[in-house]
Amino acid sequence: MQRHLISAADLSRDDAVLILDTAEEMARVADRPIKKLPTLRGRTVVNLFFEDSTRTRISFEAAEKRLSADVINFTAKGSSVSKGESLKDTAQTLEAMGVDAVVIRHGASGAPYRLANSGWIDAAVINAGDGTHQHPTQALLDAFTMRRRLVGRDAGLGQDLSGRRVTVVGDVLHSRVARSNVDLLHTLGAEVTLVAPPTLLPVGVESWPCEVSYDLDVTLPKSDAVMMLRVQRERMNAAFFPTEREYSRRYGLDSDRMARMPEHALVMHPGPMVRGMEITAQVADSERCTAVEQVTNGVSIRMAVLYLLLGGNETALTARTTEEK
Amino acid sequence: MDTHAKTHASDARPVLEGPDIARVLTRIAHEIVERAKGADDVVLLGIPTRGVFLAQRLAAKLEQITEREVLCGSLDITMYRDDLRLQPPRALARTEIPGDGIDGRLVVLVDDVLFSGRTIRAALDALNDIGRPRAVQLAVLVDRGHRELPIRADYVGKNLPTSLRETVKVLVTEEDGRDTVLLGAKPAAPGERQP
Amino acid sequence: MSKILIRGAKVLGGEPQDVLIDGETIAEVGTGLDAEGAEVVEADGKVLLPGLVDLHTHLREPGREDSETVLTGTRAAASGGYTAVFAMANTFPVADTAGVVEQVWRLGREHGYCDVRPVGAVTVGLEGRKLAELGAMHESAAGVTVFSDDGKCVDDAVIMRRALEYVKAFGGVVAQHAQEPRLTEGAQMNEGVVSAELGLGGWPAVAEESVIARDVLLADHVGSRVHICHLSTAGSVEIVRWAKSRGIRVTAEVTPHHLLLTDELVRTYNPVYKVNPPLRTERDVHALREALADGTIDIVATDHAPHPHEDKDCEWAAAAMGMVGLETALSVVQETMVDTGLLDWAGVADRMSFQPARIGQATGHGRPVSAGEPANLTLVDTAYRGQVDPAGFASRSRNTPYEGRELPGRVTHTWLRGKATLVDGKLT
């Protein structure tokens, strides 16, 4: 039984579709005068953020509050808590206060997995992004956005993304969003192509269930969705690419490139966007860019995940990985 | 409501058959028109799964009688249930509010079986988050008794005295391929929760 | 002095023989030896090996006595069948002066469980900039012969060259921890399929191989010898094989864990598998086993690296690198080399005693089991199979990757110069 959500790779196709379908119903709550459900009344969820991420934390918080959970926010950034020992201590302290679930964002890959599998705590663990490993709710909200736009809001129910072609562009090496998306999109039947300079692709990427290309212009016309990843300027200093200008020229999305995409194709971005680097302002503000919609959908997806993991006496998600211990 | 209880088809006997159900629904439709004085502000909301189909049939009959369009939708009460913690989370069903909402209207909730009343309590809570109806009424195909809350139906297809050891199962053509109401014995499962 | 008769032991895995210890030396080896006046140890078909020698141990004293001390470390060594260990220099303070090495050496002598041969730092403070007083450490009572900045790589080519040259004056050897620092910045595990998936910083094989390649060429150029610590990749094996074929004087070690474990284990994010150099792939493991069998890799060294519980009971990135190994080394070697048919017990004696003693010039250790030799001996019950239980460790630390794993072989007796340090699996 899967009590936690650690990696997008842990989700079966049916689990993923169930989450997307549930999120679709959750989304309708947002259209009502009272955007609140009593479902998680009496449950306590802690948002344990070891890394700054106002966007993700607020999204989870909105989802938790809409489901009437009691919310505790714990931001440990910069304090002595960055030392490993404290993850355990902090988690145990919170659990001693009667926490039912821990939503964790951590700079170290695998920290949520450790929290879920080390016997430190009993609470359900939801990964809100760990190091350069996984960010499963981001992948789910991306898939949700794609299904809505490409298949349809109602027509999409029960459906996956079979046959859709998704291109993920940018700093794959340092991106948990890319890893989660490759896993989930593959599970949902989509064909994924990663496009990046070779320096920003991990050694071992050849074993991932996707294609890899160095050439954006060749890939664009064959894409139903193009997901632009944020590229941090500091990567430049570590010689991952020569200059911002060269990166933009080869891998940035501008109006000319967008024109080469099929009419129906989406431009996606997990945010925050670095305008002028991986995406021009014109593209970012265009009708086809779903960045803002993705933020909205994030709340619905997180409501769905929280409901399915915490709404009953046990989880609704099936197990694909064996938990340690 | 105990549509989820397992009923053994073999030892379950029909208490209402297809034609009975059609007749009963027609009667309820007439009662609604009568009570609601023309039913022009009525919104029928079926409770998933089978209540939705019954609501649709009622709406069709009301339209026949009144020769006006009758609004009909669905109200999923899953996330308002008081027994959420007692079982795994269920898949959500659709809540579809027709027209421009329920404010100031007469909402008639439609369900297949009225039992403990807890479903209807959840439905009233759910309605509360959606708007403010002029009044709320309840139509059920079968009332099997054993209320645990002060709730009663305004329109009842059939009052069916039952024991707690029995199950009542409503089948509808749209979902189950035939129309019937089955009364059966509940398999004695150790430690099983009372409905 | 007392006499001990070990009866019916398979010496180096051969036919059962009796071995008579008289005082500090082996008096006689043969069949049907007279037990008159001797304490008899019935070996019952167990395998008798020369006392094992570990060229690569971290005893942590001085400075990190919370993880290990010379006493607990040497007790762990005796438990594992060792009679001599080389204690690495990365203590606090660093063993880069005669004073520190003498202190460690003396502690070993006082406790008497196992000879401790301190390794001297190559550079002051292991900082890689300035040569430590190698000659002074050699001339000290500790008589240092092996120098290493282990834990850190001597990455400056000029410093490495000078160290290789300098130790020629007194026949020392530099043991290199081969790790190109720039290529391993932020590295957390072997770079490959698993690191790509787990999002952990990659530690490329080439970071090890490029340094080994440079150093064998340097050793050749200056006519010195070089020892490669914990070789971990198939590519490193190829380079050492090539160097040896050219007559370059290079020796190499492999750890037990690199003979058994792969980076697939990191999928658990359990830091008990975090080690430097990192666990590699199945392909590397096989190359290392073959190289140890054919002699390309000369020895097994434990890289016994004790850490307190809290340094491993955390998320991967925050955890310390290293595993304890003294008490499981022989079992892992039996599992990976003997039970697989790659090496016989004479081969094990060679790789775990003769060769390490030769490389480290541990006088009196790594000698044949024959009359007149020092009675440094280890008796192994090779038929035993059991689960590893860290609670039974003599080491102060428990960071073993083998907890709960079933492994063959158990050391029942260890004798250091005729004195039993381990009897029936219990420390004396």
C-alpha cells in the first residue's frame, strides 16, 4: 500500500489517472462561492520547507485549507536545520505534536524517501520537491494541464496522454521537474523528448524512457506541448554553457520558434520564468503559454493527492515500490 | 443508503420490478408538481450513482407533465460524508449544478434508498456550500427505515420495512442493465460495521 | 613460555596439519605432533591463515574517539583475524609529524591486540600544498613506511612527483587516494544510470582513472613505486594492468565492499551505502574480482571507516562517507572470491597477508606458516554461514552495509606473536 507520494515513478497509470480525475472534481470547487470542503477536518498537515519555495508552499497551503485541514508551516531555511540530524529531530518533534502528514521540500535528493522509510515518523510523506530528484505534484499538475488542453476537460476524464508528444527543454541535469515529468508522462503513454545542451543532460539519461535531442528546431514541429525549464544564470559560471546569449539562441523559446510549433501545441513552464533566458516575454505572455493555468491547476492536483492519501482510513493509491522495512 | 453492501443475487428477491419503478416515478413527478405548484423553480439534484439516473427520469416526467424544461443535475456528497475515516477514499463523482445555481430555488434531492439519513445530512451540508435554496425536499425510491438522524423524505416510492440484517439494492437500467429493487440477506461478515 | 598446539588445521586451505606454537614463534608444522605440555586447540578442519594485514584502516584516534579508538579498532581487527593494521593519517590532529605517529604506534603496542603501523600524511594537514616531514616520521619509533593523504587526493602533479621521489631515500611508498577534485565537486555517488535517476551528484569513474594514469606515469618517470588505494572501477584495473605490463612499480588495493556491492543499493538512499570511492556497477565489481584473482590488484584492504550513528542516520547528502570493514572483510572475500572459485585460501593468504605486509614492510607479518616464523595466525571456520549482526561488533561504530546479510566464514582464533587475541570468537 502506498502511503506516501515520493516519486512520480511510483504511480501506476490507474493511480495517475485517478489523481487527475479527482483533481478535475476538485477544480470545480474553485468555481463555487464557498471554495471549501470539510473532507480533512481534524487532520493536521505540516508544510516542512527546508528550501525557499513560496509558490509551492502557498499552493499546498491553499489545497490543505480548501480541504479544511489544520495547517502548520515550518520553514527551516538557513538555520542550523540544514544539518542532517535535524531533519530527523524536526520531523519527530512535529510528529509528537500529532501531525498526520508531512509535505516536505528539501535540498537533498532522497530526503523525503528517508523520512518515509527510516522509521523516524509514522505520518504520510508528500514530496514537494527534493534536490534534483523528484517533484511529483508538479508533474501531475503538468499532466493535468496537458490533458485539459489537449484532450478536453470532460473528454479527458479517465483518459491518459497516449500518443501525445511532449518536449522538455533546458537544464535537465539539475531538474527534478524534468525527472518527474519523464516518469509520469511515460506512465501516461506520452512520448517525451528532452532537448538540452549535452552539458545539461545527466550521464545515464540514455536509460530514461524518452528520446534525447540537442536540436530544438527539429523537435518543435513534432510537439503537442513544449515545456521550458528554468535555467539558472549561475550555471553559466560552471561552464555548462558559454553565455546567456548563446543559450537563448540555441535553446530559448521565442516567437519565431513558437511559430514552428503545431497550431494546437502548448508552451508550458513550471515557473518561476527567467524571461529573456529560456523564454521571451512575448512567448511567456502569449495565449499558448499555460504558466498561470499551471499554478491554478497545482491547487486542484494537491487537493486530489491530499484527499486520496489522507481522506480515508487508508490510502487510495496502490503500491508500486516496496517500502524499506 | 447501503448500495455498497454486498447482496447475493441468489438469495435476494425483487420487491419492485421495472414497471413498478416507472409507475412510482410517475406518481412522484405528479406529487412534486402538486406540492411545488407547477414546479417552475424546481432543480432536481440526484445523488450519485443511481440517484442521478432517477433524477433524470423524474425530470423527463416533469417535463412531460409541465411541458417546460426542468433543471436536473447531480450532487456528489463523498467529501461531506461522516464516515470518510472508516474506509479508503472513494473516487469522486460529478457535482453538476444546472442553470445559474440553486439560490432561491426549490431543490429536490433524489436518491435511491433512504436508510440512516446520513447521506442526506451530507447532501444538505454540500448544498450549503453551493448556495441558498428557497427550500429543499427529498425524493427517494425506497424508504427502508432505521433512521439515525431526524430526516424524512417528502416523496417516497415505496416504504419497505426491513431488518438491519437485510440489504436493499436498487438496480437501474442505465447503470446495471435492468430496473429492479432487491431485498436480500446481509452476509454475516465478522466485525462488519453497522450501516 | 606457553605452548599451543593447533590440531587438524587446513594450513592455507591444504591438508589438515598440526601447528605447534612455542612462545612467540611457530615451533613445528606437521602431522601427529606431540601435545605434551601444550594447550590444544582443536581446529577440526578449519582453515589456518597467516595473521591478516590491513594496509588501510581508520582508527580515528586522536580526534574522533566517538567513532573509534586505537583500542576498539585493534579489537575489531583481532576479531576479523588481523594481526597488523596500517592506521590512516586523517586524524585530528593529522598524522603529519613524528609526534602523532608515535602516539598512535605506542597506543597499539600498549593494547596488544594488533600491531598498529601508522601511515604518515604526505602533505601538511592533508592540504596537498607542502610535504610533511616524511623522513622524520620514517625515523621515528613508529618507523613509517607508507605515506598517504587518504580521504584526500594528492592532486597537484608536482607535489605528487616530489613525494614519489622523496620517499625513495628510505624505501617508502606513497599510497594515493585517486580522486580528481574538480570532477568530483558535489559528488554523491557513482555517476551513471542510477545517479541520473536519483538526482544525486555524479562521481565519474574517470575522476579516479585519470589520477591513476597520471600517477603510474609519474612513478615510472621518477623510478619510484606507487600504491593505489581502494581501486574501484574497471577502467582503473585496465590502467594498472597496462602499467604492470610495462614494468611500472605499481601496487593496488581493493576493498571488500567494492567486491560485493553496487550502486543499485543507493536507491534506498540509506547512507550506510555512502562511501568514498562510491559503490560502482556490476561490471566494475566483476572486473575487480578478476583483477584480484589474476594479481593485477595485489591486495584487499578494508578502508575500515567508523562513523557514529548520527552521521549516518540522516539524509544522504548530509551523511558521512565510509563503512566499517575489519570484522567482515574475510567473510566478504570468502563470499566473492573463494566461494566463487576465483581464489583459493592460499590466494587469500597472499592478498590479505603476504602482499600487504610486503607493500607496507610490516616486519614479522605476512610470513609463511612454517617453523621458525612469528606465530601471527588466524583460524577461520569456513563452513560457517550466518547473518551479520553489528551489535556483536568490537568496533565502536556500527556503520556496516552488511547488517542482516548472510555471509560465510567466521574467524574463531587470532594469535599475535603466540598470544591469543581471539579465542572461540571472543576477544581475550
